[in-house]
Amino acid sequence: MAGKDTIVRIATSLAKALGGGASFFDDFSTQSLGLKLPDAVLQTSAVTSAQKQGSFAANALTKAATDLETAVAADDTAAIIKAIFDLGQNLVAYFSAIGNLVSAVSGSINAGTIPDSNDRAAATALIAILGKKIADGIIISAIEGSVPQVMFGLKILGLAEWQFTPADTGNNLSNAYVKKGLYLERIKGLINDPAKHFKDYVKWGDPSFDPTNSFNTLLDFFDAEDAVVVGVVDGDPYFQYGNFRVRRLSGGLQFEFKLSFTESVGARINLNDQWGIGFSAHFGLDGQIALKVAPPLNFELTPPGADVSGDIKLFLDRNESARPFDIIGNNGLINLSATNVAAGVGLSASWDIGKHAAIVEPMIFAEITGATLRIGSADGDGFIAKLLASADIEGNFDLGLEWLASKGLRVKASGGIEIALPIHKQLGPLEIDTIYLALKILTDGTLSLEASAGFKAMLGPLSAAVERIGAKIDFSFSDSNSDKFGMFNVTPGFKPPNGVGLAVDAGVVKGGGYLFLDYDKGEYAGALELTFSEIVSLKAIGIINTKMPDGTPGFSLLIIISAEFGTGIQLGFGFVLLGVGGLLGLNRRMNLQPLAEGVRSGAVNGIMFPTNIVENAPRIISDLRTFFPVEEGKFLIGPMAKLGWGTPALVTVSLGIIIEIPGNIAILGILKIALPTDEAAILKLQINFIGAIEFDKSRLWFFASLYDSRILFITLEGEMGLLVAWGSDGNFVVSVGGFHPAFNPPPLPFPSPARLSLNVLNEDWGRIRVMAYFAVTSNTVQFGARAELYFGFSALNIDGHIAFDALFQFSPFYFIISLSASLSVKVFGIGLLSVRVEMSLEGPTPYRAKGTGSISLLFFDVDVDFDFTWGETQNTVLPPIAVMPLLKAEFDKLVNWKAQLPAGNNILVSLRTIDAAAELVLHPVGTLQVSQRYVPLGLTLNKVGTQKPSDATIFTVSATGLNKKNDVQEAFAMAQFQDMDNATKLSRPSFEKENGGLELSVAGHSVASGKAVKRIVRYELIVIDTNYKRFLRRFFNFFSGALFNHFLKGNAVAKSSLSMKSSKQLQPFDEKVQVVQGGYAVASVMNNKAVATFASEAQAREYMQQQSANLQETLHVIPQHELNTAA
């Protein structure tokens, strides 16, 4: 009976899983299989009829499974037999419906429904496996929803897979999807040859084995609050749950369990009301055990490696009820109290892993915990006690003594005593506020005694304050008997002040400053602000370092000084000079990336004529450390000026130029516009900006951010960026407000610009906002806008938007605009009304609008799809252009002919200057480079700019009389030469390296000889071989060998910056990591095995176009780092 119930349960579960796919037939789409078939295929009468048949079959199958369950529950044998028979019939009908649907879709695929031959071939290939894919998808979805653990187990065993697969950019119908598959036919291989099975389908035993996907799937089985982590350590992924961790190791998996255990026991007997005898035992273990599983299934258990220690103590201490207590007290002068005092004997034990032996040794210990020392009491009777009460003398510390046979006597202590004597003693202009006496116990047992003072000085309108400046003496136990102070090492030293403050109030001069001191780091920073009769305001910020970041001695300086003029200095034409300043940095460099981030955050305001610098000094100094870090050998110079227009100034601009020597140049600025006045501004615009020329990276860029701006009550925000790169990685990008949502911008030296936005209303109960962007790259022109509306109250809210994104091309002129709009009304969180439209408009001539719209009212939904085309077809293609004459003109230009000296040449003479416009001189073993940047060579060209070529589509160049050595690579914007769809334009690099010319050399082999130097060497060899001098020579070898080599290390040559020793210190490792330009490959779609490799994507696609149509369907272009090298 149990067997029958199990069979029935399995059958009904399978039938319900398949029957649950009725919704799949109702909303049939192949988008979940990676290919979106057009509506022209899916809306044919044959397909829609097959969908209805499949939905009916799925519902009938579900009903048959339910009938079988009912019959089994009633234990009606006749009903069970009938239900099983009906279930079988419905299963046949169900799979027949799937077959009919596949046949209907296959019959609807033709040149009329899918015009593009490549798209049609991809759709036909999908039909061949569509039936199994549908069944697999329905079964997998059912298992995932009911028993996800089973699905995970099938995936681990290589019997199922589901993984994200990106869209194929070479196929217009392709889309990203989650690839799902059920491969129960692999069970035979799993049983007969598990090693091969796991290697083929799980990559177990393969160098490319990567369990990251499985680890991420495991996360779904845990709650969010569980201590589960998936990460990477030493390049290997790992999964950790609490003390358990599994990670990839040497091509296999290692399971680790961290062992951490401590246990303490104790007992105590009170001897009287104050004291008692205690016993304690402590045991601790800290380590881990590991199990390594290596392919195919080799297990290696690593025994626990752990630190084991413990101790047993018998001691006398205070009872709990007698804590704390006074050790010295009730005299009105000195009070010493403690929480507890203990003393005793014991045994200490530890396990030596190397010797596999236990070490046990006796111990004697005594300790005072929670000790507090107070000197003086206001309630004391004595004169000295009352005098010391105002001294504020108090200290807290712990003190312990421990003797072990192996380590001797050790002192364990922490805390200290500090005495603050407020004396307020006036010595002329100097007032001593407080004298500090402190005794500190450092972590290494050193006693540090400090004597310092805090004082103020008044010099007329000038006042200064210095906090805790004085002297200190460190006492530590000596290891030598020859020290001057016997058993102690005594180290006196200067106690630098913690801070220095300065203030002045002389009527015409007001201001102040503060100096921050960090003696341990060797850093001193300060800020100063002075105002002279509201005419001139002087501000300064400085940082001095006496230690380099690695702790070695060094020096660096950064100082910013600015002077602002109250009413400004008239320059004419309404312009006024409001301020001047400058930046100076010694051994400091410029960090452009944080500076660009500072433009967005407003941190650059701390550089360009800052305000309230004393108040904001900690933040400004912290930003300056990030913007201009320490680097030896770098210098910064930065003049600054602040200009205005109008009186009072309606427009102000603060501008600074920072020059890094050697290095780059940056321009920083702040633009402010306030109309009609700054106090009552109707229009207020504030823009931070930065521009830079990076010579080392061959690029120029600009970034600006609009902040704290408004028109009346309407706030304005937004950013823009410009990048022009002319080096090996050429690029061009300009963006105002960001990019198209589908565009993946190249790496930018500044933050991706935020949308330009106009906020009419921005509250928690309402929002009215308009956003826009415009961008131009070498491949695209793109712009868009979005308007949002929201009003929300406790019972009612209204939410809506309208948006568009546009892409343009110019020959033939074409545009595509994606539009969307929505409006929804909700009452008490329930949707009352909603309207949604999503469409695309493309054109011109003809124009086409297609999309979908929906209206929802309470529980009723109406969806409408539309596709309209109108207008006459017109030719918008520009006339063709003859490329050959223009290409020849480029090669005729003398500037495109370059004579290169041979590598490693060493010319020790001066050559006369050659007029490059008059003659071209080639070195005998040098090379001649002839190149151009008009069109790429060796590639099929569909257009040149916005015009099609009229004379040829592929151009090559060859040479006679000279041998071709290499191709010369130049940067080309391939979207200007080849037709690309919008998705390709958005994904391809702006510029790609392609062949632009040739590098030529003389015929035959080029041989260059080294410099010949004639030397006359005279020498005399005398050999004296006597017995006694053999041993004598050994003694003198000490001077000629060991001492000579010792002194050789410190000679002038070895210390020279040009010596091999100095070079080796700068580059201590022979191996170097070199980043090279990534290439592309044509690979098989089955296993990503390389067919051919190329330097650029365009060359790889050119190779694919030369193959037969059947072969092209089995190939695709991928970056070389994605190749399956093990295939």
C-alpha cells in the first residue's frame, strides 16, 4: 500500500507540475528562452489556436491529477483505475499540444514574418529544441517553487542548470534570459563514470572550476539575518556560515570548521567577612579542522591544528560583599582604594605542537584591580589636605606581578595618575592656567612621567593659548649593567603642545587661528583667518609633515593663502578683483579623482577662498590630505584669483590653476550668479567645476556640477562632463546630464554626470520634477527627458510620469525615440485607475509608431498593442564619395611619413637639425612609418562619415623596394565606417585600434653592431707557492675579501642613483605585471574555443563575414579573456 501511495503521489505531483503550465500557454512567449519572436509569428491564427489547445490540455491534466488524489483518498479501486487511465490520456494530449504549438510556430516562420535571414535562422534553430525547452522549463519552475532543495541538488550533480545568459548582440531577436535545462539522460554517465561526468558538466577537476554560482544559490536557503557570507580570498571563492566555511582550493573544495572553546570552573570558601580562599581552572582551545575533497573524489583530512592552554590557581582575595575597600584612607590627605586584591600560587600548562608534548610550570602571582588614588579632600582638617583638594589629583590603574619558571618575574599594569594644578599665576603678560603632572604606565611596562603646563598670553589685542607643553621622562628596565642609571633606562624628551590657539581683536584687525599637532605622526596642521577693517580678509591653511607615509623621516608642506578685498579693486568694464591667493606644495602630488568627487560634494570650496576656516578646519584639512597626498619629488604651484562683475557683484568666479611638477595641470573654479542681489536673489546659480590636462594619460577632461541653485522656489541640479583622449586609448565624450539608459560609457576620469533636473516641488507629500540629458560620443547622439508628478496623502495618492529617450544617425538620416507615460490613482493603497503607454517612434519616411497601452479600472484591465506606419519612403542618403583620391592625398602628406631611429641606439654626437618639410632622412637600420587616420585599412567600409564610398569598400596599401615590418595602428571610430544597430553603437568602444599604414625597413636583415673600443691591457702574473704563505694568505684574505666587500657596499658608486643597487631597490622583483590591450577572438558558440584571434573587434567581425552562412551560425566574436582555453 505504501508503494502504491508513493507511485500515485509522484504521478500526481508530476501531472500538477505540468498542468501548472497553463499560464505558459495563455501568455506564450519565447522571450524566456533567449529569443523574442515577433508578434507577426506569435499572433498567427495557427499559433493562437495551438495556445488555446495547450491551455485546455494543461487544465484537463490538473483536473485528472486531482481526480486521482480523490480516488486514492476514498480507496475506491475502480475509481483509481479510471483516474489513472484518464491521467494517461491527458498526459498524451498535453504533450501532443506542446508538439502542435511547436509545429504552429515553425510554420509561421517565413520571410514575411521575419525578413532578416540571420534572425530567421536563429528562430528556426530554436524551434528544433523548443518542445524539450518548454517541458524542461515547466518542470524546473514547478520544482523550484515547491522543493528548491531538490533543484539545487540536481544542479550540483550536473543534471540541471540555470544561469544568466546575456543577449547575443549579433542577433536582433536575442535577449538576456535565464537558461534552464533538465538533463536526466546524464544519470547513466553519473553512475558509470562519475569522474568524467563531473568534469564535463560541473567542471570538477577542470582548471576553470568555479563554485561561485552555486555558493550564491545557497544564499537563497538562508534568512537575511543569518551570518552567511560569499566572498573571495586569495583568488578563490568561498561560502561561510558561522564557523563553517567551504572554499575552492587547488581545483577542489576544502571544508573548514573553526574550533574555538573556552571553559572555566571555580570554587570559593569565605574565611571571614572580608577574605576568602578561591580555586579556579581555565582551559582554552583555538584552531580548525579541514577536509579537502580533490578530483575525482579524493578525501584528505587535516587533523585539528590548535593552540591549547590552561592554568590552575589557588588564591586569597576579597569577598564580593567586601568590595571595593580602602587600602589607605580616613586621613584627609591620601586615599587609595581597590576593587579587589588577590595573591596565590598555581600551575600553567600549554601544548607544544612541534614537540607533541605538554609544558607544565609553577607560578606565583599577585594583583590589584580597580585601584583608585586620590590626593587631598575638601573635607579634610589639615591645611595641606585643603590645599591639595583644589589640585584635582586622581588616578586609576591596575597592577599585577607574575612569576613563571620559564619567564621570570613580569609586571602587568595599565592606567596612570594625572595631577592637574589650577594655579592661575600671572607673570606679566603670561598667565599659567594649569600645571599637569602625569605618570602613565605604557603597554610595554615603560613608566612615562610628564610635567607640562597650559598657559595664556595677552599682548594687547593679541591673545594666545598653548595647551600642555613641557617635558617628559621615560623609565624602563635595563638589560645591561653599564647604564648610567643602574637598573633603569632613562630617556628625557620634549613634550610638544597638544594645540596652539591665537586670537586678535584690535578693532581694525580681527580674527584667529588654531594649530593642530600630532607628534607621533609627525604632522602639524593649522588654519588662520584675519580681517582688516572689513577691507581685506586674509586666510591661510597649512599642513606640515616631518614623516613620510611609511614612517621614514622626510618633509612635506602644503599651504593655501588667500586675500579677499571687501569692495574689490575696479578693473574696468564693470569687472572687479575680489581676491587673490595661491597654493604651494612641496613633496605633494595632485589626486585628480577625489578632486572631481569634491566638485560634486562641494569639498573644493575648502580650497577656493574658503569661509569660516577656523570653524571648519578639521574637515578642510582632512579633504586636503586626500586631494594632495604626500609624494616625494612632486611639487605643486597654484595661483588663484576671485573676480566679480557689477557693484555689488552679481556674478563672481573663483579660478585657480594647479600645476604639478612634474605631472599634470588642473583648473578649479566656482561660478556664482545672483540676481538682482545676493540677499534677495530671484535667480541663483552656483557651479563648481574642474578641468585637467593629464599628459601621462594623453587626455583632457572637464567636469562641472550645479548645486544649491534656484529660480524663485524652483531648485536646479545637474552635472556635465567632457573627455577628449588622443593617446593609445583615444576617445571623445561630451555629456550634459548623463547618458542614454542603455549606453555603457567608457571609463571616465570623473563621476558619471547626474541628470539636469528642475524641481518645482520636492516634499514628502508631493513631487513635481523635470529631468533631461544630452550626450554626444563618436558613435551616437543621444538625448532624453523625463517629467514626474506625485501627490500623496493618507487616503489618496496620484503618481504619473512622461519620458522619452532618443538616438540619432545622420546618413541615412534616422532616429528612434522610446516614449513612456503613466498615471495611477490609488485610494487606501488599492489601485483605482491607471493608464500606461510604452511606445517607440522611428523614422523618417516612413514613420513608424509601435507599442502597447493599458487601462486599469478597479479589477478590470484592458491592454492594447498598436503598430502604425505612415508617410512615403524617401531617400535621405547623402551622395556617395570617392575615397581613393582622398586616401592618396593623406599618404602624400609628408607629416604622415616618419623616420624612426633604431631601438637602443646610442649616438654620441650631435646631428644637425633637418627640415622635415624639405627632406626625409632614414637611418640605415631604422624604420619608416607611413600612416594616415582617414580610413581604416583592410576592413569592409559601408560608409565614410555620413556618405557611402563610391569607388571601393576595402582599401589596402603595399610598398615596393622596402620590406614591410609591421602594421601601424591608429585609432578609428568604427561607427563612422561601418553600419551598426543602436545596441551595437551603445556597446562598442568609441575608438578602436585598426591598421592605418605600414612600418617599412630595408630589404634583407638589419644588423647593428655595438660600439668598438680599443683597449690595451697589460698585466703580470706572479705565483708564489710556499707552505707558510698558504696559511698566511688565509689571514689576509679576511682583509682583502670580507672587509673589502663590506666597505664596497657603502662606497660612492653603490650609493649613486645610477647604480644597479639603487635600481634594484626601486624594482626589487624580477617579475613584472604588465597590462596589455585586450584582443578579440572568433570562437565556437558551443564551447568558446578559439578559431582565430585578432587585435580588434572589427577585424574579428571582418573574418566572420568572410565565412559561409552555415559556418557563421556556429561562430561568435568574444573578448580573448572569455575564451575557453581548456576546451
